[in-house]
Amino acid sequence: MSTPTPEETAPYGSGPATPDRPAAPVKRVRTHHLREMKERGERFSMLTAYEQYAAQTFDEAGIEVLLVGDSASNNVFGNETSLPVTVDELIPLTRAVSRSVRRALVVGDLPFGSYQASPEQAYLTAARFMKEGGAHCVKLEGGVEMVPQIEKLTRGGIPVMAHIGFTPQSEHALGGYRVQGRGDTADRVLTDAHAVQDAGAFAVVMEMVPGDVAGQVTKELTIPTIGIGAGADCDGQVLVWQDAFGLRTGKMARFVKQYADLHATLLQAARDYDADVKAGTFPGPEHTF
Ligand code: KIV
């Protein structure tokens, strides 16, 4: 047996350095680290990212997981829902993010219609995200009905993050944006959560699920849960970055907390630039050769 390198034995975690606990060297977040964090009762964070500078910044901030979400459909490509985005559109974004991070686990999100037809279709699509996009794992939406797909991918060496509760790709089948798992339907969320864990998923996103139901799932599962509109008891949380940091304006879901107002900052900067150009004060002598 070979001796582990210091990198392999370094304590994992994003906590601050102390005299007794020096900062861990940059070490790639792996799927098993998330499970170990759950076992230690530590939370982790996940954000979407679709390009180089946001990805680098979130990686530098210590965000453990970056999701190149099919929400790029609305947040990059200008569509109204996540349905129209294609594999060919998402793979270059995934490649940009995976090339730009040193530490974060990069999740490629399988878009609508690219995996539901069969486990074979799912494998071929997921393999493209890994080979061409450089993703470290993939995410797909669905519970019990996705068991054959999750088994096929995990047996074939592709780690899977599942996504249950409200699944935006099924918006039309679910009758719109609605909390899932209220009252009698809580059992459905629990059944889906156990099914994806048993099929081999390494983590599960729960979207728009009552906090008590998400808390119960989190207690029952050994794999980490990641909440978006699923209360405070999940092992991790995820938000779409343009929502969380205020680049997108307009109506926001109740579960979004806004940490910055990037729209206002960018708008002012663009107006200042425009005014300088029109007044002839940019470029100045310091910008001129
Ligand atoms: O695509 C996405 O942004 C997502 C998150 C909402 C979890 O699936």
C-alpha cells in the first residue's frame, strides 16, 4: 500500500485556519467529501455557475459545489423556462466552468429530453458532459422513475446527483411552480429520496419541499441532501447565482435571499461609462499611447 500524500490526509473543510488547524491545501472536493461533511454535521454550499469569472470567484470563496444548471436556459440564453436548452448549448458552459475551478465539484445538469427516454440515452448524454464538458458528475431530475437511469450511470462510473420535489423540467406535468410534498404527498418525497439513494445517487437536491419533510428526508438518508426552498435542515443549500447576488431583477421566489445588488452596481457603471464617452472624458491621457 502506498503512503498517502499530505494532500490526501489533509483535513477537509472550508473553516478558517487557526493556530491548531492550519488551512487545508487546495484539495478537489469529491463526492465522498460531501458525505463526510454530512457525517460530521457540517453544511456545504452550492451555487450555479455558467462561465469563467463567476466560477473562479465562487471557487475562491469556498463554495464546495458548482452546478452548470439547465437554468442557463433562463439565465444565459434568454428563454422563459429551462425546457428549451440543449446538450450542445450546455456543454461549452460546463467546459468553461470546469476549466476555471481548482477546488469545487462541478456538476453538469442533464437537460430536458436528454435522459428520460432510456438508461442508454442517459449514459450517452452524461458521458458527453464528462468527456467534453469536464464535469465531475451529473444531475438529473426525478425520483422512482429515474432508478434505471441512476443505476446505469453509477455502474458506468458516472456519479449522479438526483433532484426531487419540484422538478422544473416537469413544470407542465406538475401544473406549474408548486411546493411538492405537502400533506398526503409527503410520502412521495420520502419514497423518491430513498429510491434515488438506493439506486446509487451520491446526493439529492430537494426543491420547494416543506421544511419538515426535507428535514425528515435529511435524517433518514445517509447521502447528503441539498435544499432550494426546502428549509434549513438540509445538509447543503443551492441558489441560482443571478438571483442570490441580484443580477436578475423582477419577481423572486420566496426561498431566495439576495446578498448583493449587482444589477444596480452594473447599471451605474454602464451609465458612468456612457456619460464619460459622451462627454469626451474617457479615454483620458492615462489611457492613451
Ligand atoms: O438548473 C438549476 O439551476 C437547478 C437548481 C435550481 C438546483 O437545477
